[in-house]
Amino acid sequence: MDLERFPSGKFDTNELVLELTMSAYNILRMIGDESIGPGHPMKHPVKRRRIGTVIKNLVMMACHVTKHARKFKIGLGGSNVWRKTFQKVCLSFSCL
């Protein structure tokens, strides 16, 4: 998460940065836990996904966003092997 050093010398600022980093880390862990299951494009069975893998494969995924009739659509492409996992994660978090 790139927090080897805190950005400020003030404790209140560093506390806020640390709390935001903890929230981001926990959200990424929830996404990684939700992406495990049948249908994921991995060769070997996995018990957990690393944070870097979640960021690389699910967060930084290339897509095409289209706005039409006041609705947004996300096009993930047909050759992307992570699109079904992305759709599963989105559907599981959409009812929250």
C-alpha cells in the first residue's frame, strides 16, 4: 500500500492517512475473497488472492464505459479472462 513512510509530521494527518489506507486494504481483501470460487481463471486452486493480484487483475481492468439513455454500461471485452469474475464480484456487492 506504499506506506513505508507517513506523508506528514503531524499526527492527525498521519492518522487520517492510516485510516483511509486500512479501509482501502479491507475493501481490496473483501474483493479478493469474493473473487475466489468456481469459474476463476487460475490454473491452481487458491485460498486467497494477494492485494497486488486483485489490483492488477480486477481493479486496473481495461473497459469501455458507454452512457446512453441516462444509463451507464461497462464493456469488458470478449477476450478478457477475468470478466466473469469481475461480473460476479460486481453482482455480489451491488445489493449492499
